[in-house]
Amino acid sequence: MRLIETEFPGLVVIEPTVYRDSRGFFLESFNRKVFAELGLPVDFVQDNHAYSSGIGVIRGLHFQRPPHAQAKLVWVTRGAVSDVAVDLRKGSPTYLRSFRIELSADNFRRMFIPKGFAHGYETLTEENEFMYKVDAGYAPGSEAGIRWDDPELAIDWKAVNPVLSDKDRELPSLAQFESPFDF
């Protein structure tokens, strides 16, 4: 397993070791001991699986407020997405900047997103399955987000007419948002 640092403190890309043969492949999606050795001691408590049909589906930008904030390990098992994390940690050198990476079933990459980031993705293929582990369970009262198309974030989404949930259409802008996260 290879860890790729980003300029965003705590946000890392992980390339698992993939063993291939004529039958297919095998890899470890998560290994607590290896993650701790890589400097990512995390206790995941919940796995989530999302399916999106069609190109241009945007989910996000979501997070949970403290005390139910979540660190996430995210990856794609079918299709491909443009995955985005936005640093919401006041005092961070990358505060309000976004990081983007393509995650796909072909590249096997994972991204570890620490607490204090908003997260979302855009589907790039017709059939998409997105997996993620979180270190805190879903807490409806702590659920929050910011608009996917906020001009201050200037995220370069590719979809001309994105498919969005009603909930994501109604998320507040950054101007209406006070970050609950500190670096």
C-alpha cells in the first residue's frame, strides 16, 4: 500500500497493492495495522455504499458537524468519479481550497479525508458504485453541506446540467456558512 501526501494537511491518496492473475484481482481495502503504520490511526464504525446511474450526477458537498464529524476513506468499485474535498478547517493553510482526484474501479485509488472537510463527487461514467468508511455514524442532526456550485469555491465540475438531489440544491452558500471546524 502506497500513501501519497497532498498539500492539504491530513488528506492523502492511497494506492493499494493489487495482485492480478488470469482470474482477476485481489487487494486489501483496509488494514487497521497498516493504516496506523502509515500515520492514519482510525477506528471506522460504518461502511456506506452508493450507486449513481448516469454521467453528471453530483452528490455533495456534505459533512457532519462536531461532535459527529467524520473522517472518511472513499473509493469506487464500478465506474469513475471526480472526487472533491473542500478544507473547512479555520486556520488551515488550505482553508476553503478544494482538492480533486479521479477515483475509478480501474485505478483502485482511495482517498482518506480527515474530519473538517466537505466532500462530494461527480460521476464520469454511466454506472457508478461508490464506497466509503466513516469513523462516526450518521447523525441526522449534525448533517450539513455547502453548495456544490458556490462561486467562491470555483470547482470546475464538468456536468453542464448536473443531476442533483433536492437536498443538495438547497444547501447554503459559503456566504451563509460559519465553519465549525478548527485546524
